[in-house]
Amino acid sequence: MKFQGKIKIKLRPSILDPHAHATMKVLQTQGYSNVESLLIGKFMEVVVEAPSLEEAENLIHLLCQEVLTNPIMEDYELEVREV
């Protein structure tokens, strides 16, 4: 069976995000003073072959922890469904 994993990756709150900081400055300069905060992250989709939803989730978690994210600096959220 095939499963699709949707992965949202963002920096941990303790990590400075210079890209978001610079973008916030531009927004404020352009008059968007009502924007209070901005997070910039990554979004990935991966399709895997697995015998069950649970095994697909385990595999994609492993991919995230070992390859797709930097666990020291980034957190991720995962949503998996059959396709």
C-alpha cells in the first residue's frame, strides 16, 4: 500500500531565524505594523510503500529524524494518509 506523508518543519523557538527577522523588518517598513510575528519553515511530501499506516508513520518518522530534519534545530509535524 502507498502512503503520503505531509511534513511541516520549523525552527525550534530557541533558534534565531534571520530570514523571518529580515522579512518582519520589510513588512514593518512597508506599513504592515499589524503583523506581530512570522515563522518561516519548510513543507515536504513523501510517498512510501508500507504494509500498514502504522509502519508508514514509523518509516516517515525515521526519515525525518535521520535525513529530512536537523533534530537539534528543527521540530516537525507529520500527517500520513493512504493514497
